[in-house]
Amino acid sequence: VDVPTGKDELVTAWKLTTGNRKVAREEMEKIALKTPMDLSEEGERYTFMESESDKLLKSLRHQSDARYMYFFIQPVYPPDYSAFISKPMAWDVCNETLQNRQYENIGELVDDLRLIFSNALKYNGGGKGTETISGKAYDSAVYMSTKKLEPAIDRMLLSVSNRIETDKVEQVMQDREIEAEERAEEERLRKAWQEETENAKAQGASAPQTETTTVERIRIIQRRPVRKALDFDFPFNDDDDDNQEPSHLDTMRQQKMIFESQRSDRRKMFITSISSSSDVYSRMLQQRKAIAWARMKAAATAASVKEAKAASGENLDDAAAGESKDSSNNADSLHMSSSNVGDKANKEREQINEKLKTALGTLKQKKSKKKKKSKASIKNVFD
């Protein structure tokens, strides 16, 4: 380590040896890691030290390092993790803490980032050198801590300590300028007083009374308080209740209720139409069968009359005519009965249609009532 030769002398020659580097790092850590951080409000732009902390976090999230940082991003731990690790830590936790402005200085962030990989090395030490998940996590922790985190900390220490010391030098120069101006003003006042005293002595008068005032400069450093998260919700303003619209969740629930009611109504109407149409079809089929049977009987009776007439001759004409008349009357009666069946089916069809119309009207009325009731309930809830 290069040291000055005298007590108040500076180092005349300095080389980047291991000892000098260690001393310089310790000095930069005292400057950069212990200086209080100037905190901004949530949602505002980061200050210089906050932006440097954000750069340090993002230096561990490059795309090329995704396969190594996979184990350390989210706070998901095995069941027995608490038996080995007393203070778990993950990258997301550090990022959220920085966004909430809860770090007092950069040293706290550096300690948390180092804790991530030290915990991984401690818990996964048994899997060192294996191809298991534990072994991969151990190797990733070694790589990220030595190859990524520590070099990023070195770069951050250089930039932050340089900025802090530059600000200190500028502040010292400003203070010296102010002190020089104050000394010049005091010298001017002293000369003016001496001239007045000499003039008064020359005129034989007493020396003028002077008043001495002391001016003290006080530097006030005001830090913004950290805004803590509230454990309660703000109440709604009563003046805005009339103009408040329903939330998206309430609207979706209302639409779902309307859809379910419409679907159930359509299902009921479908079942009713199927049952009524099947009844009408069965009755029309019976009517058709009755007409076909009556025609078949009439044709069979006519054929039997012709055969009887051909066999018995003219003496049986009257009897055949009477029989044919009876058969025709029977056929007419069957046709009338079949027509009556058809008329009855038509009447039932008309009644079913009227029932369907009535059911549709009732469904529409119920639907309109449900809509009015839902609107009234929503209005009552928000009122």
C-alpha cells in the first residue's frame, strides 16, 4: 500500500496494486454506501442515487443472464427453506422496496442483493457439482455474484462516490467564495470605521459608537418523508354517488344474469314448441290414416256390389243398390268423421298457437319486469 512519507503530505506515487485497490474500495464504500439517499415521491422521476440503484438492479436482468437469474427473481421457496435461511430475499423484493422509496441508502440495497446469492449458496451447498436443480442454482449463484453483481457494484461505487465528492468540492468552493466575500465586506467596513475614527480625532470629537453584528449561516437539508402504505381504503364521496357508474364487475354480473334468464326462457319455449308440434303431427297422421281407411272400405264395398250384381242379375239390383247406398252412407259418415277429426285437429292447432302466443307475451313481460327490477336494484345499491 502506498502511504505518504510525512504526516500532512500527499502520496507522491500511486500504483493500482491489490492493496491500493482494497483501500480505495473501502474508502469508496464509506462514501457511496453510507451517504443518505435523497428520496423522491412515488411516481416521480428518480434522483441520482435512486437511478444508480435502479441501474444496479437492472444489471442483473440482462437477457443473456436469464437462465442464471431464473432462480432468484420471484420469492418462491421450498417448504424447508426457513429451517436453513433466516432472512429470505429475492430480486422482486428489492425492486419493490426501491420503488416504494424504502431504502435509506445504497448500502441497504447492496446488502440485500448480496444476501440473495449468499442464501442460495448456503441452501444449495449440498448440490454443488451435480446436475440437479440445487446444483444448477448453486452454480448460478456463484456466477451471478462473482461475474455480474460485484463488477456492477464496482462501477456504481465509482460513479456515486465521484458524484458525491464532486458535489462536496463544489460546495466547499462555494463556501470559500462566500467567506471571501464576507471577509472583503468586513475589511471594507473596518477601513471605513478607521477613516471615520481618524477624522473624528482630527476634529477633536470622540470616536463614533459602532455596533458589531454576527451573521451565522445555517444550512438546512430537508429530506422528504417516506410515504407508507395505508392499511385502509378511502371512503367514497357522497357527492359523487349520483354520477357514479357501475363497475365493470357489476355490469358483467348483470349481463350474465340476463343471459341466463334468456337461455332458460328459450329452452322452455323450445320444449313447448316440440311437444305441441309432436301432438299436432300425431293427430294429423291419425286423420290421414282414417281417411285412407274410409276410402279403402268404400272401394271394397263398391267392388263387392259389382260382384254381387253380376252374380244375381237384375233381381238383385234393388238390394245391391240399397247396399251400395248403405256403404256409400257409411263411407260418407266415415269421411264426415274423418273431416270432424281434421276440424278438431285444426281447432287444437289454433288453440296451441294461441297458447304459444300467450306464453311468448308472458315471457316478454317477465323479461321486461326483470330488467326493470335489475335496474332498480342497481340504482338502490349505488344510491
